[in-house]
Amino acid sequence: MVAAMTVKLDLTGGVVDLTRALCDIPSVSGDEQAIADAIEVALREYPHLEVIRDGNCIVARTQLGRPERVVIAGHIDTVPIAENLPTWTSSEGAVLHGRGTVDMKGGVAVALVLAATVREPVRDVTYVFYDCEEVEAVRNGLGRLSRTRPELLQADFAVLGEPTSAVVEGGCQGTMRIAVETSGTAAHSARSWMGSNAIHKAAGVLDVLNRYQAREIEVEGLVYREGLNAVGISGGIAGNVIPDRCTVLVNYRFAPDKSLEQAEAHLRELFADYPVSVTDASPAARPGLNVPVAAKFVAAVGGTPGPKYGWTDVALFSALGVPAVNFGPGNPSLAHKDDEQCPVSDLTTCEDALRRWLVG
């Protein structure tokens, strides 16, 4: 049910103003109802679109009977706000600052403008705006649609508006998070020799990480760089107790030449001396730029494609058999940073390129 005080979005007032309006609606993962309501209300004003709501996912599509259908998708959630809202622009108006400007409400704004203004595209378009991308995979709204409403995602090709500095990025890295445990014997810290410190034993886990040489691997002409890093550590129950348990959280970003099974096997081999449990995992996606429909897209929008460092939902589309690429405004290295910011030129470049592609 749409909230009574839904924010009014103007989908024809310009992509920059729309990006600001979207960013200024707080939508940290799990709290997307307000922005989903606003998007739904705005899209229902356009009779050339069929609008479908599923939870906090909004789908809008043309039904023109074109021989080809494409998906343009973007997530509407952000990581937590860090005193970087409301948005603001640089003094010369060339850069838009604030949470979500890069990841990825700029891409969402581009898609919404196109949905409203490209009324007779040469290919049918399904626009998908979904929730909970920035959290564990089981909550991902696009993943939910793929399980419960897969017909809504059927297409010949998909474009995900993730930040790429307005150039095509193919495929994506896979990601796997594991918990590596060490154990010891609890004791009073005044009699530490009677115990065995599990936190100290974690030095062996950290040594594996420090010695690890990350691969650079070419896949279908694009070079992906892997990464293996500790992202958290916990242990101990009090300031006077020798800890008997310690857990090191490790994140592995792997190239798309590996399956989830191969990635897990690699980690278990590296940490063979310790108990390991997988806490979260999402597969990589190969670039697929040699597929004719993808090659036509690259030719239409221009530029030289590169690899996607990081995981995106192109992997989900790949698993559905839909070739997909990343293409959106904003420098991905600024995603999630307190000084998140997007050049206005990226917004207009992406809008113009996608419009050319859609109108042929």
C-alpha cells in the first residue's frame, strides 16, 4: 500500500534533479518502502508502461511486441548514511555529492527518465528497481524476483546501472565470505600459563593472508584482479579472561574463471589447519561481450569495455541465461565512501548513450 505522504518525483525534470530527489529519500537496505512508493506512483502516470509491484521491487515494462526485450535494472537501497545527506552540488555545479549519488541512484535516475520519455523504443524494455542489494544475498530483491516471478526478468539482454564511470564493464567478480576459527583454553589472565590464547593463534590465519599473492587473470580479453582480506575479527569475553575462541572473517573476491565450488575449495586448502565455514557467497559472471546483442550494445554506447571489480547482479542475470553488462554513472571507487560524489557529466553521458541505443 502506498504511503499517504509519498514524495513526488518528476521524471521529466532532468536527470540531475531527479538523482538529487532520489538520494534525498533515505533508503538504507531494509528501509526502502518510501522510495519504492515514490517510484511506483511516478511510473503509474505513464500509460505506455505496465507497472508491477512485488514487495519493494517495482517493475515497469513496455508491451509493444518488439522482437527483442531488454532489461535495465538498478537497486534503490544504499549503505548507511554518514552525514552525507541531503545532497549538495559543487560551487560550479559539475559534481553532485551525497550518499547514493554513485551507488547507485544516479543509475536509477537515468533509468526512470528513460522509462518516462522513451515511449516507443525499438526494443521492448523492462525496467526493474529493487531492494536490499547492499546486504546478504538471501535478501536481494532481484534474487527474490528470479525465484518467485522469473517471467518478469526474461530478456535477450540486461544492463545494470551500477557505477562504471559511464563506460561498459563486463562480468563481475565473485564474492565469498568465510569464518576461520581458532580455539584455545580459557583461564584467568593472572594465570595465563594455565590457558591457551585463541586470539594469539589467529596470527597464523593473518600470516596466510599476509603471504597471499592475489591473481591477475584474463577472462575473455578482460583482466580481473582478485583479493583475499580479513574484514573482521572477534574474540574474548572479558578483560581478565584468556579467550578460548577467536573468529577471523575473510572476504575472497575471485575472477569469473572460478565457480563457487572452486572458490570454496581454494579457501579450504589455504586454511586447511583451521575450521572454516562459509557465511555468504555469490557467483562471478563471465564478461560475455562476444555475444552479438552485447557487442551491439557496446558499439551503440561507445568506449572501451573494462572488467568489473566487485560483485554485481549481472551474475544473477548470467545465471538466468541473460547476457548482462554494467553501465552507469559515477566512479565505483567512490561507492560507499563518506565523500561519495558523481560528476554531472556521467549522468548525462549515460542517459544520452542509453537513449541512442533504445531509439535505434
